Amino acid sequence: MSLRWRDAGRQAMAFAILGGLLFLMFHLTSENLRSRGIHSGFGFLWEPARTPVADSPLKVEAGVDSYAKAFVAGALNSLKITFAGIFSATIVGVVVGLGRLSTNALARLLCRGYVEAMRNVPLLLHIFLWYGILLQLPAAADAHAWGGQVLATNRGIYLFNPVVDGFEVHAGLFVTPEFLALFIGITLYTAAFIAEIVRAAVGSLQRGQWEASTALGLSRATTLRRVVLPQALRVALPPLTSEYLGIFKNSTLAVAVGYQDFMAISNTMLTETGQAVEVMAVVMAFYAVVSLLVSAAMHGYEHRNARWGLR
């Protein structure tokens, strides 16, 4: 059996075991609650939600839309901050990681200072810091649009032709301070760890790779892009997977600044319905399934790169 099929089998087995454990836990808990005369079940999901969901691609109105729709809106919010954080943290991390290997002493010093400053401060403090800074921005009536395209206010960032109309601001895109604080905090914090992964991966390659490329007349930039980074990627993928999963799980800190991600909506739903077991079962299933899917995707990409490396 090929390595690919063995890994696929392990992933399928992990899904099956997780599903079985969740089913067993819910079944036993439901039986215990039923024996005590406590109502349980997922029927509450189709009842009207009492709290609206903001800043989501899926609009949820209180008293109109169901709790199930609120769950979906929260999931979209969690995935939105996760994918945005993965993309931006990867870019910043690669740049800083390569900067730590630069021949310029000042660049190395600045990148090292960034890594040490960011990774030694708890993520929650990063988020609080940026949230406090964003709330100190001027009100919309006092703010000035940069280049006529960006209006930074204490209510959020308005992009693409913002127009102030009394207490209202009309723009092509609006980013709330809650989302932005979470996004900046997760990006800068995770990028410090990704930078160390990149530095270690590139540094693990033999010095002869650079010397051979120089002998062939390749520039340093071309060597890095065509020779070094493709090989370093295979070394960096396993720890990168852990960092990407960390971004997804750290998104639950959104509740600290009032961003309505999946966890925040679940907490509100638990308070409103009292269905603690059912809500927590859905929360566990969501985070476990998404984490396993991300892990499976990264492992698949890793094996694809390994297969090409053997050719």
C-alpha cells in the first residue's frame, strides 16, 4: 500500500474515532439528562435566534433567523479571520525569516528584534493593544480620508471612496475594529513563529546549494526562488501545519474584543437556550472537523511535494 493511501486511511480512521467518541459522549449524556427529567436535543437549532450576528457574509436577524443560521454565520466569521490570518502571517513570516538570513547586519538585527518582541508577548495582549489603538482613532466626522480611498475612524476602517453623510459613512468596504484588531494581533504574533520556521528550514540546507548556484551564474534572488525555497518548503511544511492550526484555534480569542466568531456565538446561544451539552457538542465537532481537514490538506500537499522531489 502506498504512503498516500496509508495517510488517507489514518485520516479516515481519525474522523471515525472522533465521530464515534462524540456520538457516545452525547448519547450517554442525553440518557443521564433524560433520566433526571431534563429536556435535551437539537430542536432548538430551528428556533428564532435572539441575538443578531454582525460582520458576517451571512446576515442573521434577531427573532427572524434560526440558531442554525447563526451557527453558520459564526462559522463563516471564524473561517474568514483564519484564512486572512494564514495568508498575511505567511507573507510577513517569510519576509522576516529571510531577513534573519540577510547579509545586511541591520536587517538581521531588526528581524531578530521583531521575532523576540512578538513571540514573547501573549497573543491576547497583542489583540488588546491593537484594539485600544483602533478605538483611539478620530470619529468619522473628524477623520480625513487618505488619498480619498481610506477613512480610518474609531468605528472601523472604510475603504474605496468613503463618503461621510452625517452620522453615516458610505464606502465600498468596511472593516470593523474588532476584526482588524484580531487580524493584526494574530498576524504579527504568528508571523514571528513562521519566521523562525523559515529561517531554520533555509538554514538546514547545505551551503553547497548556494555555492553551486553562484558558480552557475545565478543571482542570490534567483537562487533563493528557484533552488533554496522549494527545498526548504518540504522541511517547513510540518511545523507550518501546526502554526496554521494554531491560527484557527486562536481565533476563539475573538470573544475578548466582541468579534462574533463561532465560539462567541456559541457562548451566547448557550446562555439563551440552556442547551449546554448540545451547543458544546456542535462546537467540538466544528473545531475538530476543520482542524482535521486543514491537517489533511497540508499532509496531502506535503506528500505531493515529496513525490515531485523524488523525480
